[in-house]
Amino acid sequence: MKYLLRTVLRCQRGVLAPLRNRAIGVASPISLSSQARFYAVKSELYGSEYVPEGKVVVDAVTGEKKLVKPMTIHTDLPEHPGSENRKTQFWTFVVFAVCMSIAVAGIFQYERISCAAMNATMYYLRRSQLARQHLGNEITYSGIIPYISGDLNTMQGRINIKTKVEGDHGKAVMHLKAGRSQNEKFRIDEWTLVTEDGVVLDLLHDDDSIILDI
């Protein structure tokens, strides 16, 4: 009886040993030799470069077969999707900043052109006989978008500006310089026109009947 039990146990060990070796990752000499031959042939075909094994996957929609390779340490990582978003956000911000700068500059110039001092100056300029002789009638700001450069601060009593004007017959640059103390009217120091030919016209001594009052 004991001899029979020993024989049965030996048979079980002989049958279960290969299964145990496979479970714990121990390969048999036959499997090792076959794997060595496989990698030797593979290295002859592809050289030293590592070629990952893939599997064929059938697309559920189109039914096409595609070879899908697993991701390894040799695979290039895909570009981060946030990089394109960052580029779009950057150019959107640039366009927004430029549009806002143009809008703010336009509003600032509109306030300067619409102030009482500039309205009065342009009114008297259109009535000036000397200005009409050189520029013609319909005297107004030059260009589609008028631009006034210089210091224009009526609250503190400082005016020193230059702007381009034009009429039917020519163009010129108007220079106005004035100042005042508290609770006083503006004192005109300089009011001239410089034509395209370089001629300087002194509008303060043009006509005694026209006195610039701003």
C-alpha cells in the first residue's frame, strides 16, 4: 500500500512540475533555445534596432484590418494637445491686445478733437482770410483719422499741439501754443500754419477782426 502511494505521488510531481515552472516563470531549456533562435533570426532581419511585436485589429466600423504596435520606451510620445491650444490662446490674446490698443487710441484722439479748445480753434481757422488764401475753403482736419500730437490739457491750462489740416487747394500743419492761469482766459502765444512749401503763416496777425478765443 505504501509503495502504491509513493508511486502515485511521484507521478503527480512529474505531471505538475512543468506547470509549476511555467507559473513561476521558469522556462524549460527547449523554450529558451527556441526563443534564442527566434531573436537571432529577428536580429539578422532588423539589425540591432528593436522592433516591437504588434497585433492585427479589425475596425468595427470599416472592417479594415490594422496592425497596432504596443507603446514601448522606443516609441515617440504624441504631442500634447494643450500645445495647440496654447498657440491659439497666444495669438488670440495678441489680436485682442492690438484691437484694444487701436480702440483706446481712437477714443483718446476723439476726446482731443472734440474738446472745446479745438472746436474754437477750427472755427476761427475757417474764418481766417490768410488760411483761405493758401488752403482754400472747406478747411478741416487732414486724413481719414485725424491725429493731434502734443500736450492738450485744458484743465491745467496747457496747450501745445500740432495737427494736419487741409482745404480745397492745399494742406498745412497747424501749431497752437497757449496757456492760462487760474480763473483766466487762455493766452495765445503762437498760432501758425506751415504749408507744404515751407511757408509759415502767422494767424495771430492775420486780421484784427478775428481774435482767437478759447
